[in-house]
Amino acid sequence: MIVFLFFSFMLVSRKLVKVKDVLRKYEAASGKVINFLKSGIMFSSNTKKNV
């Protein structure tokens, strides 16, 4: 069970790093800065799990 939780955590962490990378590119392109302490992200229930 612990191995499964760790593996799941690692997969989620990789996806979050990718999302944050996209947001950093947005910052660089727009000249705006995202305050991650005041930000949140939500996905539709129709979003595929492999996104």
C-alpha cells in the first residue's frame, strides 16, 4: 500500500511540475507574475485523467 501511494504521489508530482512549467512560460511571455500562494487550479469533471 505504501509503495502504491508513493508511486501515485510521484506521478502527480510530475504532472504538477509540468503545469507549473507552463505557467512559468506564461509569466516569461506576458511579463506578468503568478502569485502561487493566492492561486488555485480546478479541472472539469470531463477532463481526462491522463491529461
